Amino acid sequence: MAGYWLTVCLPGEARERLEEAVGGALAPFWLDSDGEISVDLRIWDHWRIRGGSEGAGYRIRPGHEEDHRIIHDHPRWDGSVEPSLPGWCAGGPRGLLEVTGPWERAAALARLVWDGWQEVARAHPPARPWEDFLPERRPGMAYSDYSALLAAAHEEYLAQTPAAAFRDWAAGLRVDSGAEELRPRIVDSVTHDPLGMIGGCTREEFARRAARWAVGYGNVLTLDGWWCEEGHPPLHGACDDPATCSHTSSAAGDGGGSAYLAGLSADTLLVSVRCHV
């Protein structure tokens, strides 16, 4: 099991009973739910409102940082509090949060990175895939310390000319101030494996994928009870089995959920939740 980020959408009046409202929205997808419900709907076993302390939640629109309606991370199980990073929060009314802007900036930066990789790749001989460097692909190699062998193999893989040239390109890339905070999540992360992370992706596929890494909002629990994860069919909490559900989802498509969120009324609560799934 692993951690999973989800934006829970709630009507504005739920602010006064936030924990109860989030729990009620999530209830149809509880791992240990009673009754004969599909295994597809058995998703989480515990959750917490979280996202401001690590910049995984929402940016607050400038000028609204002190608004009492802004939601910050709820305490941990031991009562300890994790303060939000400056300008960040775990949610609040949609009108007080940046929703589409961060996604658009992340996608634009990702397209620039994709273009840079194509330029570098055209200028050098093709790189060999990671699978060629796996220790088990090398006959006669001893496996006394496999982790060390794997690390050495990865270093050799990244030393290939296109990957090394891309690191030089990335080091010299200048981005505008609005995208600077996205650099570690897109530019720097991709330098660890540009062949695997960019190779094989179209420009728009990479833009959507990288924006999900950088901004999130890919997983949304809609106001009308649909659990929506990009790349997977939406699940309706009101129906016990997706195979027999006859309802139509209001789920978001491209944009990792930001398009759906942007269309909600300004008083709709967006709550960043970290689930254990």
C-alpha cells in the first residue's frame, strides 16, 4: 500500500464540519466497507487533510493568505502540527486558490523541456535503453552487492552522450520567476533519466504527465461522488459495482482535474487529502 493525493470537493457550507464532511465523501471508497461492493471501490484505509506543509496542496491567491477560510494541514496522529509553506495551504474556497495557473505554467515548462531533449537527442548518436545496463544482462557478473552494481550501472547509463548533454542543457536553462519553483519537480527530476521519462512521449503527453508530477490535481473526488483518477475510469460512490453503474460522470479529462476544479463555483471547498491506499 502507498500514499495517494486526492482533492475532495465539498459545498461551501461544509466548512463548519470539515472532518465529518470529508469523511462522508470518502466513505463509499473505504477499504473495509460493509456489504457486497466491488473491489474497485475499496481504495483507502486512512486519510488526513494535508498538502500545505510540503507544497502538494494549493497555492493561495495573493492577498488571501490570512483569510480564515483557508484550510491548513490537520494535526498528525500524535497531535504534532506541520505548518504550511509560505503561500501554500491544504485547501479552501476555490476562489481563494490558484487552480489553473500552476498547471498551465507546469505544462508550458514541460513542453520547453521536451523540446530541449529533442534538440539534444538529434545532435547525438542514439542512447541505449536502461535495460541494456541491468547487471543481470551481463554474463558472468558477480551479485555479491547487487545494490552497488545497480548504482554503477545507472551511473554508466546516465553517462551516455545524450543524457550528459541534456544535463548541460538543463543547467543552462533559464525560466521566468513564475515557473522557478517548478524547476526541481520538472527540470531537475528529468535529468535523472531523460531517456526513460521523455523518450517515447509525445509533447502533450509529457506536458500532462510532468504537470501532474509538479502540481497534482490529478485525483479528484467530485461534488457528485465520482472518484476520478486520470488514466482510469471514474468510479461512482453511489453504485456498488462499476460494471453495472449506468450514471454519467462529471469527471475531468485533460488538465489533471484542474479543468473540472476551475469550473466549480468560487465558494466550493477544495480539500487536499493524503490517503493510505
